Amino acid sequence: MTSYRNSDPRPPIMQGSPPVMVPPKLDWDRGPWNRWAFQNIREVLPTVEVWRGHGHRRRIERAEVDLDALPVVDSTGAATTLAGLLDETYADGFLVLKDGKVAYERYFNGMDERTLHLSQSMAKSVTGSVFGILVGRGLIDPTKLVTDYLPELGETGWAGATVQHVLDMTTGVRFSEEYTDRYSEIGQVDVASGWKPVPPGSDPNFQWPTHMFELILRLKDKVREHGEAFEYRSIETDVLAFIMERVSGKRLAQLVSEELWQKLGADESACFTVDSAGYALAEGGFNATLRDYGRFGQLILDNGGGVIPTDWIEATRTGKHGPNFSPSLPGGSYRNQFWIEDPRSRSLMCRGVFGQMIHISWEHRMVVVKLSTYPDFLNAAYSVATLKAVHAIAAALA
């Protein structure tokens, strides 16, 4: 089945009673199934609430500008409009905050302001921000060894790694992030996290991990010395989350609720997917509304807003940049679970597969959130065109 854009007729996924078309358990996150699943994760997987609490909802004022016809370029470099690009790149929601006010907000594909949308790896930045809060409170020291907090990892590839190595994904642990290989380590995460069943036809002698900590304990090998190089590996974020749970005595969803979501003034409670042991998937299982992702981005732009330590935000904006860092972010860097766009602007980005993005620009006092459902895990042309559109929006609103 082919995927479809917002301007195309939709297949009747999960429509009717009983539903006409039900996403397959093995491929619910791939097109076209993800166009429904990413907005309905609580109907796909077990989840735990990230409670917004009884507190205030942070009001976001509106100063709207119609940017639908803003000239931008599409994924081939041809001229198009912002509305056209959002259709081409399978947008579900798009939000621009300028000076803390809503400048532009659009929903597609049945999404609305109350819909929780899967964040994929933007969850890493949420986790990293709460980690920074615990560091600021003195509960965690990034210069200490991982094994000072999780001694069980002394027999794994993390032996000898500091917490900061994990934060920056510069440990030497062997871990393949090959999304299309169901037997890679990230493929094993799908099974360990409860996202996917064991693939049919698997080697009966292979022991699939039954939960995330079991998988972490299996990762014995190193491919380089710790601190030698950056390599994007999602499992690093889960190690951070287990450290957070160990030092606090609380589960991750409770920590994110108490330390961030209740103080954010969120519209809605969020949620995490959970594995068979009740562990909330720190690396990619977080779900929230478009506006609440915007509130999170604005909190970062406000240098922590009294919630996240200001010096943590400043440190996060300071990374080691190098050539060809990422196909869609060649001048970028990575620090404390955030991407840094380039050394000049030091804009921060939260990014996730299938087209999730929060772009945070101090230079332009602007936050842009894009929630998407690409047909494929990665599409560098879509991501580059989206980033160029962010710059065009900044120029238009200057």
C-alpha cells in the first residue's frame, strides 16, 4: 500500500466498526499506517500518563500571520509555498511561536489541538532536559562514571564511560541504529520496548530481549574508546533514564510530570509507551500535543524559564562541531540530547525519525514545531527543505 499526503484521498485506516483496515503489529509505524498510528498511540501500545497536574495552563497569546503562501523550496529545490511544502512532507501539525506568541498554526490529517502525537527521538531532548534539572539539584554528576550509578553496567560496553559521554552519545558502545534491519540493536529495541512482536521466521536459537534493561545488559562490546567520536545511538538515552530512576527512586513518567510537565503549564497530560517491566521508553516513546511541544521549546528559548538550569541550557548550546556531521545537518553538533544547528546561531533542535522537529532560535526569538509522518524513517531532502523553510519564516517575521 502506498502512503498518502494530506491532499490525497485517505485509506480507511481504523474506520468503521469493526475497522476496515487495522495497522499490522509489525509495521504500524511505517507509511501509510503511521498516518493514523502516530496520533493514536494509546490504541496501539501500552502507555503511562505524564500528568499535567492541577496547575495553570500557560496561556499563549496569538499574533497570527498567514504564511500559507510564503515562498519556499520543496525537496527538489523547486519553488513552492509553505502550504505546499507541508503537504509534500506529510505534516500533521505545524506551529510557529514568535516572541512567545502564536504566529502560525496548522493541523492536517485529522489532527487537532488536543491530539497527542508521537515524538520519536524528540523524546530524548525531553529526557535530557529533566536530566539537567536533576544535575542542577546535585543528584547526578555528569563527570562521574556510569557505573557509579548503575554498577550492573560494569560488565557492559559502558564500563569506563562517564555520564557526559552518554549525554553526548560519545561512548564507544557497539550499537547499530539501522532502522530497516529488524535484527539490528535498534530492531531489538522494537521488541524489548514492546513496540513490535518478534519478527516472524526468526532464528529460534536467538533470544530476543524481553524488556529494555535486559537489552542494555547484553551490550558488551566497544568499537572505540569512550569520548573518541560521536555516534548516534538511541539506547544511550535509556541509560540516562535508568540513572534518573535510580537516583530519584521514581519512574521516568513521574519525573517528567513533576519536574517538567506540571511546571510547563501544559494543555494536556502527555504519555510514554512502556515495556513489559513498566519502563517508559525515554529514547522515543513520548507523546504530546503540538502546542505543548511548543511550550517545551519556548521554555528552552527562555533559558530554562526557572525550571531547567540556565547553565545547563548554555552548556547544551556548546558542542564540538565538525564537517559532515549529519546528512541533513552538516554543520551541526550534539550535546546533552539536543542537536545544535551550527556554531554561529547555536540554535537547538529536537529531531525524530519520520519528520519530527522542534527548532529553537535565540537569534530570531522563534520556536518552530513540525509533527510529521514521512513514509520512511529518514528523508534528508524533506528535512533540509523544512529547515530552509524555517529560515524563510524567520526572515518573513523579522
